[in-house]
Amino acid sequence: MVFLKWVSFILFVLGQCVPTLPSDSSFSSNGLSQIPSKFLNFAKKPELFDWMVGIRRKIHENPELGFEEFETNKLIRAELDKLGINYRYPVATTGVVGYVGTGKPPFVAIRADMDALAMQEMVDWEHKSKIPGKMHACGHDAHVAMLLGAAKILKEYQKELQGTVVLVFQPAEEEGGGAEKVLEAEALEDVDAIFGLHVEPRLPAGEVFSRPGPILAGGGYFEALISGKGGHAAIPQRSIDPILAASNVILSLQHIVSREADPLDSQVVTVSKFQGGGAFNVIPDSVTVGGTFRAFTKETVMQLRQRIDEVITGQAAVQRCNASVNFPESFPPTINHEVLHEHFHKVAGEMLGIHKVKDMKPTMGSEDFSFFQEEIPGYFFFLGMQNQTFGQLQPEHSPHFQINEDVLPLGSALHASLAATYLFEFQSQLHLQQGNFHDEL
Ligand SMILES: [Zn+2]
Ligand SMILES: [Zn+2]
């Protein structure tokens, strides 16, 4: 906790002061503000661009689900080996954590998720998924390619880094809480700040979107088994009907948000699963209902969870049924650190032009990046992909999802710039503070 307070202090100072550069840096001759454009130019070189595109397509052809990303991490490790970048493996079963820079503090992390989804790709193209029923439909293949691109940029400028950049290739973002497992593996113990990005097909290419504070909701999943007594559908008095009970449960769950939540506080309860019965003339023994709930504070998430439990068991009892409720997964809201927002705004603004750095409204979707932010000051942002060539791209998790590969250099340069400039600013503020302490002595 003392360490976290110290980090908070540094972040506070970062937010208050205009940093000065250490004089021995070769970046300093051009100024810190040159890093983003320098890195972007490097990332746009045809050889680096083609290399990233190749990696992305290879991963796209061979999608792997959470904690099964064995071929993906093999590819990542092979590329890190070629770059001469040290890494730790395995982390959280299939994760890889690489290190570029001095090997000493400060440490700043940049993260990519690696997992695909259990769905069939419907886009017919040369590099379509070769695995039936599995697809990279959330862009995590592009995230890995961009983080490897950042690794290449940072390796090129390694001598000028004022600390260590930690490259986090994280498994199982979609399901299974990969981020939590990476933390449990103590892979990010000394990290002072962490950055993550997500491609966004519905926003314009060349622009980035984020906000300070809550940006994505927290929440969880629930599943309930509602048990009655099966029997002949024409003789209902001899049965206890779980379908009627489940129907009342679903209606009552809808009243939690509409009647109990502050209308100004965004919350969601959705029943997305209803399984029960298989014949016209049979009342089944049991029914399964399940779904998700979302909110923007941890307290509200816990409150929703408690009410969902109470409503399901209470409403099932009204119809003489029993209910058992499970909550297989829950996740905190994604809350961006205020000072890191300033850092992001400055770095992205210098790279893209300040008019391309947009504030966005929070959305009810979720990201397991939020687990990192519970332990480490963190910042998450979206990278637009939409342009004239592609027209209207399909949203994430659509079987028609596509990546605009033109944005790969942008993502990799942003990753690398956010990390490299963070290290510079951290160090220069440290020097300033040490200087101040000496004055006082
Ligand atoms: Zn997803
Ligand atoms: Zn995703």
C-alpha cells in the first residue's frame, strides 16, 4: 500500500508539472514531443507494416479460445526471440510477458489480449479462419500484432528508454478472467502504470476515443436452475410447472433496474438464456435461465447480484419451485486513471492531431482490463477502424467482423509512445522531486 501511495504521488506530480527532459537522452535533442511522430513514422515503414499484417493474418487463420492460445503464444515467443526480447512464459497458462528497456524501474506495461471466440467466421477472404466454429471476431489478432509492432519499435529505441516496458500478452479476455490470472501469477508486481487498447469498427480510422473515469461497465453472469415437478401437460394439477415460475422470474428481474435503480445511474439486467422443455405435452422437471448484469461501480454490481439472487429464489417460491442461482463470473468496471488520461491526450494528440483525440460516452460493455486497473493505475482507449474502403464495418462479435489493417501502425506506435514517454516523464519528475528534496536539506 505504501508503494501504491508513492505511485499515486508520482502520478499526481505528473499531472501537475510540465516535465523537463534528462539531458543525456538522444530523444531530448528533438524534444519529448517528437517521440509519437518518430514512432509512427517507424511503424509505417513498409517492412514493419507488412510484418504486422502477416502476424495478424496468421493468428486470424488459427484462432484459439481462452487459455488454449498455444500456437498464438508460440508465434509471439518466436518473434520476441528474433527481436532479442526477454520474456516470461508461461504466465497464466498461455500468457507471455516480455521486457524491453533497462530492466530496472520504473516499469510501464502495455497489454494485448490473445483469445478468439467460439463462432463461425462468415467473411470469405484469403485468410479466413481455418478452424470451424472459432473466429477472431473481436480483433484480438490485431491487438497481438500491434503489441509485437510496439515491441519492435521499442527495441529499436531501447538505449533511449528510461526504464522498462512490460509487454503483456494476456490470455482469455472474453471468458475466464485472464487478466485476473496474470495478476495472480505476480507478473505485474512492480508495474507503475498500464495501457490497453481495443479496435473499434464503428468509429473513424485515424481517431482514438476514450475518457477519464468510468468507460466500460462492470458486472457478471448469472445462471439459475428452477426446479418443479414434471408431468403431463394436460393435467397441470399433478405437476409443479417450472416454465411458469421461470417466466415470472424473468418479468420480475426486469423490475430491478426499472424500479430500484436511480434512473441517472446506468444499469442493465438481461436474461439471455432460457432452456427448458422438449415436448408439447410434457411439463418439464426444471428450467435454466441465465443472463448478465452491468453497472459502473463495484457496489452497484454487488447490489444487483444480491437482488438477482433474491428475486429468482423468491419468485420461484411463489410458484412452489426451488431455485439455485450461480454467479460463474464477475468483473469490475473499467475506470480510467485521471492523470493517465492527460498523458494519453498529450501523446495521442501529438501523434494524430488533437482534433483526432475524442472523448466518448461510457458504454455498458465490459473488459477484463479492469482487473489490472484495480491493482495498477491504468488507461484503456479505442482505436477507430472505419474508412471509405471498408464502408460500414460490422461490430465486434459479428461473424462478419473485419479488421482494417491500415490502423496497425497507429496502434503499435501509440502503445510504444505511451510507454516510452511515460518512462521519461516518470524519471524526469523523480529527478525534479529529488532536486527539491536536496534544496530543502
Ligand atoms: Zn470481445
Ligand atoms: Zn475484445
